[in-house]
Amino acid sequence: MFKPKAIYFEKEIMNYPLGKELMDKYKEVPKIEIENHNNIEEMRKKSNREFADMKRNLIIGVRKTHKFVENHKTSDYLVPYTSSGCIAACMYCYLVCNYNKCAYLRLFVNREAMLEKIIKTAEKSEKELTFEIGSNSDLILENTITNNLKWTIENFQKVKQGKLTFPTKFDMVDDILPLNHQGKVIIRMSVNPEEIINRVEFGTSRLKGRIEAINKLKEAGYSIGILIAPVILVENWKLLYQELIQRLAEELSEAVKKEAFFEIIFMTYSYIHTKINEEAFPNAISLYDKENMTGRGRGKYWYKNEIRGEAELFLREQMSHYFPHNKIEYIV
């Protein structure tokens, strides 16, 4: 159970039931009032070597941005929802966008307004829409602190049309298994080889737990997606990803293998990641591969086209062998 080192909070949160609940839940934790959850000067001044320690703090505020962004992968819209950031420390995390601005977990207490906008948009649409509510955080992890995911599923199941989806790297799913979700929730589990989870995805659930969670979620009637993401081309990557896909084929339930879809995403890295990781995790592996990566926009890197093309072909061959009947939604 996560117990924050300190809580930074906007005073407006006390106007919301969840805000009062969280402040009472952590009444013994030191608290610092802030003006804006998006600009905490004290955090910005900290050095990169304090990155992991900053993740022990919890920021509670009111979300002011409610703009939906069109998406054309596994949802129709990316939706700002009840949290941003995470207490885990994956070395490639795209949320680490501006040094110390996005390192920590931010919770937003105005959940009623956020869900109401989703419901109104869903019900006035001529077609069924899918809303990605987990692009900025991990809602399975957040649920262990706020119960927001449980609350969301219980309230969304009454809607006439529309679906919710989110990805996760965590296995703490028991709280949502008994819920009457009405088939309106698609849960997408992110997986990687055990070696990469251990060496790169610090603070997340082990592969065994993730696979077990997938099977339990499917048994509870949830729709399941599986992300092989991010694909990281370490020295022995072919062996690692072949073993991962084989293990999934052996340990996933028949119900999962019958209906699950896949997404495959290659790692994008950045100069900011490099600087933070060098100082925060000096003994960890380096994810920047000068020989096999090339620039992709300002300060960003991805695998060269020929390297990525070879890897995509290999992964498609493995998937065709072990999961011949499962759809790969996209490879990017």
C-alpha cells in the first residue's frame, strides 16, 4: 500500500467529496498547500538524482483541462481523467516530459465533471464511441489509492452506449472483478520480457502477476487487449521477445487467446530520459542506442527504419506462429 512522504494540495480540493476523503485518509502525512498542481516550484528546483524520491510525494488538485483528443488506434478519443503520472519509474516513460514537472502522481478530485462529459459525449453520438481514460496514468494503480476506477465502472455501466478503455502494468485487479461492467470496459495489459521488466520498469508488477490478472479479468467478462510495449531492442532482444510471446501462448487462458487483440509499440526515447536516468539510476542499463537509433524531432530518438523493419518482421512471424487467429491492431 502506497503511503506518500508528503502531500501537495490545492485548497479547492476541499470543495469535493474525494478531496476531503483523501485528506482524511492521509491525515498523518505532512501537507503543503500549492497554487497550481501543474507548476510546483519546489519540485522543479530538485536535481535529477532526486527523481525517484519525488515519486514518493502525492499531488492532489482539480483538473482544469477537459479537452478530448481524437484518436485512431484503439479508441475514438483520448480523455483527460482522474490522474496523471505514476509512482512507478519506467525508464522510458513518455509522461516524463519536462524534467521534474511530470515525475509524480497527481490526483484530480473533480471526477464527477470528467465522467459527466464522457457520458454526454457518448450518449449524443450516432455511433458507439470508445474513450481512452488511461493515457496519462495507470488507473489500476490509482484505484488502490482512490477507488476511482471502481467508481467509474459502477457509474458508466448505466450508460446506453459507449465504452471505456485503459492500459495497465499492474496486477491489483481484484477490486474490479465483481463489478457489473455490462461489457463496456476494455482493459489492455502491457507486457514485456521479464528481464526488461526487472531492469527497466521499476515498481511495476511482475510478468507472472500481469498474466494472471489478464486471465482473471477475462473470466470476469472484461474485454482484453495486450500491449507488447515498449519493444526495446536490447542485445538479446530476439530471444527475449520470442520467449515472451511463447510464454503468453502457454499461460493465457483459452478464453483470452480466443478473443484478445494485440498492440505492438516500439520504444521512443529522449534526451530528457537520458539525463534523468543517468543521475537517478546510475547503475541501470542505458536505453539510448547510438548505433541503432536516429533522431525523431527535437531531442527524441527512435530505432532506425531498417532496424525497426527487421524487428517488426520478426515479431509478426512470432505472433503468426503463436497467435495466428488474434488481430494485431497496429505496430508503431
